[in-house]
Amino acid sequence: MKKKSNFNQCFCSNLVLKTMAVTLMLIMVLGSAAFAASGTALQEKSITGKVLSVNGESLPGVTILVKGTTRGTISDVDGNFSIGDVRSEDILVFSFIGMKEVEVAVGDQSSIQITMEDAVIGVDEVVVVGYGTQKKSDITGSVSSVSEERLAKIPVSNVMQAVQGSVSGVNITQVSSIPGEAPSILVRGGGSLTASTSPYVVVDGIPISKMGGSINDINPNDIKSIEILKDASATAIYGMNGANGVILITTKSGKSSTPTIKYSGYVGVEEFAHIPEMVSTDELLARYAEGNRINGSPLYQAPVKYQYEVENYENGHTIDWIDEVSQTGIQQNHNVSISGGSENLTYYISGDLLDQKGVVKGYNYKRNSIRTNIDAQVTKYLKVGTNSSIVYHNRDGGRANLLNAEAMSPYGRMYEEDGSYTIYPMFGETLWANPMLPTTTNPERRQFNVNLNGFAYVTFGDIWKPLTGLTYRLNAGHSTIQSRSSNYTGESVNDLLGTASISRSETQAYTIENILRYDYDVNKHHIDLTGVYSSQEREYNTNWAQASDFVNDELGWNRMQAGASSSVSSYADRYAAVSQMGRLNYSYDSRYLFTVTVRRDGSSVFADGMKYGTFPSVALGWNIRHESFMQSAENITNLKLRLSYGKSGNEAVGVYRTFTTMADRQIPFGGSTNIAMVTDRLGNGDLSWETKESLNLGLDFGFFDNRINGSLDVYSANNSDLLLSRKLPSASGFGSVTANIGETSTKGIELTLNTVNVATANFKWNSSIVFSNSKTEIVELYGDGLDDIGSGWFLGEPIGVIRDYKKVGIWQESEIANGDHLEWDPVAKAGDVKLEDINNDGVISDDDRVILGQTAPKWTGGLTNTFSYKNFTLNVFIQTVQGAMRNNSHIGMASDEIERRNSFAEIGYWTPENQSNEWRSLNKNSNPHGYGFPVKNNFTRIKDVTLNYDIPQHLLDKAGISALSVYLSGRNLYTFTDWIGWDPEERDTQRGWSNWEINYPAVRTIVFGINLTL
């Protein structure tokens, strides 16, 4: 049966590889045929010219290529160039680091002079805005763009890691560095208390959010651009899905040219970004002695505490447990793409292999993916295409327990005499098992995603000229997501009976969108109308089985019927939604802009009569720079004022939550067990949408030919009708019911500033600064004006807060002897945590707890500097997060643990000889009131540094290579912080929690990569 499991694994991998190979060969054949068919002999000539910068300086080193070929040249020191064997039908492509690429049709010209501009986002750049595109100068909403250039410069496994810190108003937190895990994303602070606050993600017009997909399914090498919609005007077109912002991802497509083959690959090593220093052996023994003194904890054989420590102590042998569970992480990524096409058929196809071995043993991740994007101009008026992908995720492996490794004594025992792992290295302490035990298991964690998306695009003007401007697009998407996990624990992990479990799940999702658009221009007036009708459906089912009490561990989960006891369960649900949307964009002379949007959504999660919600928005824009009175202001390149208001929605509840549901219960009766159905949850047929109303005032600016440019946004949002669980009288038979009763308010400011600091022929220095400040407060909860202390929600305070006592020091022996504690904290002892008596009632109680801080940062910022010298480019990104607070579990570990286990050396303790006023004593009850030890987790991080070198073109021409660059990149290089622990963003648990696997701190990554174009 084991062989069958291996066969399945090999079968999946071989299927992916074979599919990739066949598809690549087909495209190569098609591309070669198209290339051969287009090879007509035409008259050739020579072209000379000169390349200048916008300030008139000569530009040496500019690459000039005949488009679709490897033939070209480079401008000399005076910016002059000459290129032969050029046809009149050819197009010359001019490219230079840090400048916009320029394409020029040769035609009848024999001499060409080109002026190249700096590569900053121009006001005429076209960006995706949802169900269409707009010129940046005509956008009235708050939309941030992330270019392909930035995505290509930072090698990451998840594309949002490259976006982190580079977009104002978007807080991306890498809460875990576990290979294959995606970061969390929050746009403008969220606002809901119980619903998901993740943004809505759309890839090539097809949503993956709510359909079971993830951004982790998208290969970063396949992405052309990312747009993030933030305000109501931008997000209202997605109605019920726009409350938390929208991320639009556009993947690459082919162009009409000869086949272009690209390879992008990197290999890198990982290590812990920071390893806290553990206490020395002498210090650990001193802790044992102090624990014996203050708690009477016995020592097995002084000075060691536990039986299994004796041998290693006497032999002078120690174990570095952090080193034992860790390893040098290795990650590699290889991506091959082929693109090209003819006038009527273009294609882009890529295959990607990602392999990560984590820094903690057993944490592995593999992702194999194929993407095929094909566009075909079937007739003059009809274009069809497909954007499809296959992704395979594999996270197999038993994982070492870092949480237990932190606790292990360096004198603990690793192995038994037979070579097996010792179950309890510090026996007779049995709180912490050997951190290597889980590596003796081999659980499966696999997922296989197939996304088949297609479109048809009709231009009615090519059917009948009076209909010019009218287009129709049909988007259709289907995805199948299959996942499985299997696990067996046996004697090697101290499960003497053996336990096996298997779970399988499948998601089938469908999306259909009908998009009708009309563009009309007359004189200085421009109008475009967009109408959308869409429907979505998702079907999910899962089944789970568990068995235990096996005779032996040989077959694991492959023969679960061998277990003496077993249990099974299954579940299925269905979700569906329909939407209609209308949008009007109007502009006059590109000066006065107006956008109005109305979307109506229907969702199956609500009861009849409450399924539909309407979400309107309106926005105004004024391009001040286009006014006649601004024409003399030559140094002002761009100045646009934006104002928007609108509503968006949030379903906020899962399927079937509005219905009263039944549950099965096993009830003993008459000597046997019977299954009975009982009421499980009280439904509420009046539940409706959470609604978000937001107001945004924005200013886009650019000065000195956009050498200084950016945007400033100030916004306010109000979330009402929040879905919360309201308590019911016990006489009702139910504890609570969900109702629309809460309200929150969000205010914030965002700034993006881009500057070209230096721009000469050989050296350039660009900077980008982003700043975000956001605060979300709770306005109302249950309509009674009261806080919900149990949930940690307080009126007038942020959603996530730290409510605790104020620590003012440590009680000293002299204070206790003088009786200072009697009218303050009568139970206090020397060495206890000293807390402030806020209400001066002579005791420390819950009434003395106050709001100390918030869990979300008060502001975040990022600074990116890009330096270019000839063919070298250095990119340095620094990230900062300020104003957040969290409880430090390393400091606040359970009082009965601190003298029984290892700890970080930075965490001290009080003794009569060392009367610290910061650290408590090792007394088991030195924190009698349960203080959480909250501290600021502010940090400033050198997030990314990348050095890139473009190989000179004249060296590549001889080998027939169009482009080749190599780079060295470092991520999480250094963090400036006062946080005690692994990392201020770490996600950790404590002893006894079942999800110990999430204890995986931040890693430092160094990679070397190449980008090759043939």
C-alpha cells in the first residue's frame, strides 16, 4: 500500500511534467510554422540616428533592436547609432535602464532622432480598473499600480511578498515564513469585526476569492501587472466583494512576433533572520537552583533537575536543540516561457517549478504550475482566448517542533540506546516531548488546482460601422481544487495505540460574466458605459475518517480498517451569487471627470427577501493641470483632484448561517445508542449585508517633468449593520443569535512620493516613499452602549486592543517588609509583578485594566531607492511598522514553567541578590493577576536588496541571445527592533496548543538568479 501512495505521487508529478512538455512542443511547432510562413524577402537598408534624454543630453549605451529579432546595436558615447539590414516594415525598439521603452516604425526614414523619458508612471499610462481599462489621468478613484518591472526585480514565491511595503494603504504581513504560506493582506484597515477582512482577488477578470483559490496559486513570473482598488469609487464595481479592497492581477500575454523564449531561475539559501540567544548551561543550572530555593522544586541530582540530564552533565556533553531542529534552507525556482504569434494568433505559455526546503526540518514545499494564455482573432470582429493554469502544491513531511526545542535543556537526552529518539529528553519532566519526534512521521498535504478560463470579445463596429464603440466580452471560468491530507502517528511519537486519519475535499467553482461596453467621443466629450451581468457558483464537499488502536505501525493510513475503533464524517455546501452592474465614465477635455456606478448583488447566504443589496458610488475628478491658467506653470506636470463617495458590501456570514439548523447526537436508550436530531443553531431570516460607506479625497501630482510625482489620499469609512452574535435569554433555548447590530469607523491618510534624484547618461537614482496611517474604531456593538470585554471590543477604541494592567515594576523585599503592598496589592510577594492600582481601591482587580495599545500598527512606511550605473542596478527597500503592541508569550510563559525549562538569555529573573525592577522572580505565582506582558513590536527592516547586472548586448549578439541579466538578492537582511524573541511579526503558540506547527519565525534569504531571453 505504501507503493501505491508513492505511485500516486509520481503519477501527479509525471502528469504535470508530461502535460508541460506536450504543450511546449505544440507551441514551438505552431510558433515555428508561423515564423516560417512570414519569412518573405523584402528590400533592406541602413538606419542611422541619435538618442537623447529629455534634457537634450546624449544617451550612450542605449540598446536598439529590430523588434522580434536579435539584430541590433548600441548607441555610442555621443548617442549615435547605425544599424543595417533593416526593412521599411520593421519596428525599432529603443531600451535603456531606468527609461521608458520606445518603439519607432522605420517606414521611409533613413535617419531617426529619439528622445527617451524616465521610466516613472505617466499620466497617460493605461491601467486596469475592473471590467476595463482607463488612462491614469482619467481615473477618479484611488488605484495603486505595481508594475511588471518591480515584480521581476524581487524573487519571491508569493507575489504579494514583492508588493509588501511598496503600496500605501496596503498592509501586508508575513506572519509566517513557512514555505508555501501566503502573507496576510489588509487594505485600509478592514472594518468588520467577525467577517473576513481579506481583499477580493481577481485574475484576468475571473475571481479566485470565495471560489477556493489563493494568490499562492499564481506564479509571480506570469504576472504582468497588479492594480489595487482602495476607495469606494474603485471598488463599488465589485459590490458585495469590494468592502475590503480589490486586487486585480493581469497575467502576461503574447505579442505578434517571432517566438520569444525566456528563462528565469534562481537558487538561494535561507537561515533564521534572527536566533535569540538561549541561556548558558551555567545560567540554566542557576535557574534550577533558584527554582529549588523559591519553589522547593526538587533536583534529581544537584545541580541538574531531571534524571535524563545526569549523563550528559557528567560527561560535559551538551546539545544545541535549536541547531538540531534547523537546517540551511534551500529554495529554487525555474520558469520557462514561450510567447509570440502572428497577426491573428498570439500565445504565452509557461512552466514553473518551485522547490523549498525550510530552515526547520520537515517544512517542505513544492509547486509545479503550467499557464497557457492564447488569443485568437477569429474574424475581423471576434476575438477569443483562454487563460488557463494547472497548479500542484505539495507540503508533505513530518515537521520538527521548534516550540519544544526552545524548552529543551542542553543536557537533555536525544537518543535511546537503539538509536531511536528519546520521547522525553528531560525525563522525569513530561511537559515537553522530543522536538524531533514528528520528523519520524510522513504526513501528506497535497492540493491540485485546475483553472480553465476563456473569453470571447466582439467589436460590433467591425460588423456595422454605426455601432463603432460598442463591444461585448464574455468571461467564463471553471476551477477544480482537490486536496488531501493523510497522517499516521504511532509508537515513534509516543502514540502507543496508533492513530490514522485521512481527509479529502473538492471544490468546483464556476464564473460567468457578460460585459457590454460602449465608448463614444465627440469633440472634447468622452463617454464610456459599462454594463455587467455575472453569476458565480461554488460547490464544496469533504470527507474525513479516523481510526485508532492498531496492532502495529506498518501500514499507517493505508489500511484504516485494521484499527479497532474508527469514526467518519462528511460535509457539503453550495454557494451562489448573481450580480448586475452599470457604470458611466464621462470626461470633458480630460479636465472634468465624472464616474457613477451602481451594482446590485444577490447572495445565497441570505434568506428569501434579504438576498439582494444595492451598492452605488459617485466620483468627481478635476485635472487642474489641463486648465488654461496652468499652461504657464511649466514645472507642474500633473495636478489632479479626486473626490469619491460610495457604498460596498460584505456578506460576512458563511453558507446556511441564516437558517435554523439541526445536528445529530448519539443518545443511549434501551441498552443501545440511538441517533437523534436536535436543534443546533438558531437562524435569523432578517440577516442582511454589512455595508461600508466611504469618502475619499485624493490629489495626484507631478512636478518637473514628473521627476517628482505621487499621490495623497485622505479617507473616511463607516461600516454599519455588522453581523454579530447577540446573547439571548436562557429561556429561549439558545445562547445567542446572529444579527445586524454593530458599527465601526475608519479614518486614514496615504502618501506615495516618487522622485528622480539624479539622472545622467550613466547614473540614475530614483526613490519611492509610501506612508499609511489608519485607525478603525468601534462605534457600536449591541445597541446598548456597552463594551464586550470578553471579546476584547470596546466602544471608541480600535478593533484590536491590548487591555491589561499597567506594570510599574517589581515588588522589592523592602516594600513588602514596610507593608507598602497592603493597601495596594495585599497578596503581593517580593519578586512579583507590580501593577498600578488605577482606581486606588487598595486591591488589584479587573477594574484596574486599561487600554494600553492597539494590535494593528498606527502607521507604516516604505522607502525604495534604485541606483543605476551603466548596466548595474541596485535596489534597496526598507520597511517600517510603528505603533503596534502585542503580548510577548516568551516573557509571559506560564508561571509554573519558567524555572523548569530553557529560555532566552535576554529574559532575566528577580532574586534577593539581584533585585531587578524589570523581571519577576521564578516563583510559580509571581504573576498572580495574569498580566500579559504586552510590549511594542515596532520594527524597521532592511527588507530587500537586489543587485542586477545586464550583460552588454554586443556580447550577446554573437550567441543569438536577446537579453541576459544576473542578480544577487537578499531578503530580511536586518531588523531594528526592541522585540524579545525571534521576530516582531512572529506567529507563535504556547505549550498545550494543538497548532504548534505555526511556530516558524522569519527567515533571511540570499538568492542568485538569471533572466534569459532568446
